[in-house]
Amino acid sequence: MMNFRTFIVFALSCVFGAGFSFGGDWSRFRGDNGQGISDDAAVPLEWSGKKNIRWKRELPGMGSSSAVVANGKVFVTCFSGVGEGQTDVTRLKRHVVCVDQSGGEVLWQKTIAAVQPEDPYRGFITEHGYASNTPLVSGGRLFVYLAKSGIHAFDLKGKKLWSKSLGTGSTRRKWGSAASPVMVGDTLVVSAAEEALAVFGLDPATGEEKWKAEGESLEMAYATPVVMKSKEGRIDLVLPVPGEIWGINPETGKLRWYAPTGITGNISPSPVIGEGTVYVFGGYPRLGRTAVRIDGAKGEIKDERVLWDDNQSSYVPTPVLVEGRLYWASDQGYACCADAKSGELLFKERLDARGKGSRGKPFYAAAVAVAGNIYAVSRWGGTFVFAASPRFKLLARNMIDDDDSQFHGTPAISNGQLFLRSDKFLYCIGK
């Protein structure tokens, strides 16, 4: 029999969908099913270098991955051995760090030398580096994907359980890896698009391969897949690739459905799910966003299921869906909101994301919704908090004295605290 809290969680999950999260663990990229939603009203609206910083922990290297939180521990990945002006990557190392959630003490740390040869530290890869894949905690295990250096499983005390290579290739642009591992039922799913042009289904206990889904279209597909459940209870693994959206059977790796889109080039934002519809953003050089109604479809999904298509979109950051509206911070530095049913842009407001060292696109981190407010972390200009409403209302701009550093990671939310990582530090923000 359900206790009262379990019943409330179940009831609200039915209303808000699988992406609705309460204030406990945040165990994967963007929380429950990658949808970036939390009801945790205790998370502060405002902070600074001297206000609402519970603790600050120096990290052993840089990184664009997000922190995850489980069992009172915070996990984050970093890289070291290369830096500004360096192209030699033979000393490249990656670090897995476990920090105590309450006090910020380092509980354990693992260092893993990079499998060589690695992509040279030049061009676009210098924007995000070699630790862009967010860890996953599931079933008492920590899973860390390190691109060419493989997928690694640890117990939560730091004991190595197994490792497995998923490929050491590079696509033509050598931009590096980005997608994060996810758990679907009893299958660990890893998109190794950059390394192998493949998505893998693995046994989480041993790393043994269950299935491998290959495709040339995976080149330039950097998104982390999400799960979609139909009205009939069917589970699909949803992954956008250039020009299409794929619906994969997570038990076999076979393609169940695909939806052609006009979004081509690199696809970085992860898909957003709501009411039987998939929302996909991204593309280059032309940005795009589209909404496709799935509802248990099979095979090729025709144009009549496309709800809308528009070019007011996001390059890297993933949007968040709240109460029938999509919110995001664009690569041009705007806070945006669109109606999820019609696609109509409801607002587009400039955010002053300038800061010391500002260069390039101002936003990489995905938006998250916390108790009715949208949190958007900029690379150089702080975190913007605005209301989840059809009219723009900026509530706060929060700056931390972390000069000469970038913030690429999406926030993690747990027990009234927000966890934010820069190239130098991991922060716990709370009242």
C-alpha cells in the first residue's frame, strides 16, 4: 500500500508527467527523465559570492558536465592536462569526484588517463572540453561516460565495478562527445554517436552489450535521449538526429518510428516530452524548433502529425516545458517563451549575459524549472531567474565571484539546494 508521500508523488506525476521531480535525488542530466523540473520551493531565488552559498569546493579540472545528486552525495566529472594554447593531449586525464552533499568535503576521487589518440585541443572542442557527459546514478551504481575512454561503473563508495570501450572514433569535425548515459528499465543506454556512430544498450551490472543501434545519421547528434510513454504504456527511447527524430525500442535497439524534420546540422538540445508530443530544438547554420505528435505511432510519421515548425530556437541549451509553455535561453542571449500547442512565441527578451571574459555564445546550460520559476545559467554573466508565465518577468540575476571561469553545467536540484559547477569550483547554493 502507498504511504501518503508516495501517493502524492504518483498523483502529481500523472498530472505533470515523468519529468516532474520532488526535492530529493537529481540523479541524471536534468533530473527525472531529463525534463528539468522540480517543485522544490526552498531553493533560493537570489545568491552571490557572499549570500546563500552553503559551500564551495575547488575542482581538479575543468568541465561542462552537470553535477548529479544521490544518497547525500554529489558527483561531477572534470578534465586536466590541457589548457589554453595547448594542443598536446597526451597528458589528458579525467577525474570523477564525489563530494558530501551537506558539507562539501571530498569523499573520494578517481583519476582516469585518457585513451590515446584523443581529439586535439583546438577549434570548437576548446569551448566545452573533454568532460561534457553528465554522470548517472541508478541502482546504487555511478555510471560515467568518458567518450573515447569508455563507460565506467562504480559503487557509491568509489569501488570500480567495470569498464567498457564504446568506440574510439571521431566524426569529421572532431568536436568531442556530449551525450549522457540514461537508464531505461534494466538497460543502461549510452549514445556514443561521436565515438562509434551508435547507441548502445548495456547490462548495468556487468557492462555486457545487449544491443547496438548504428546509423550514419548519428553524426552531429549530441543530445541525451529521453523516455516517452504512450497512453497504451509503450516505452520509446527518443533521440533527435540531424533531419529526423527517432523512436527506439529500448529493449532491442530497433527503430519503431521516425519523424522527418527540417532541423539539420548539429543537434545539441535534448528532446522535451509532453502530452504525447516531442519538442526538438537545435540545428546549424539554420536554427529550428518543431513539435511532433507521436501517440504510439509506428514507422514514418507524416506531416499531419507536425503541430508546428519555427526558426526561433536554441543552439545548445535544452528548453523546459511548464504548464503548456516552452522556456529557454537562446544562443543569442534572449529569454524566450513559446506556446507548446501553437508554437507562438509569447516573449523574447534580451538578457544581459555579459561578464568578465565574455566571448562566443552566451548560454550553454539547459533551462530548469524550480517551483514555477525558470533558472538559466549563462557562461559568463551569472544565473538569470525569471517567472514561468506568458509575460516576461525577471526575478533575479545572480553573480558569483568566479573570475576567468565559465559556467556550462546545468543546475542540479536537491533538498532545497542548487548545485552549480564552473571550470574551477562546485557550488552548493541554499538558504
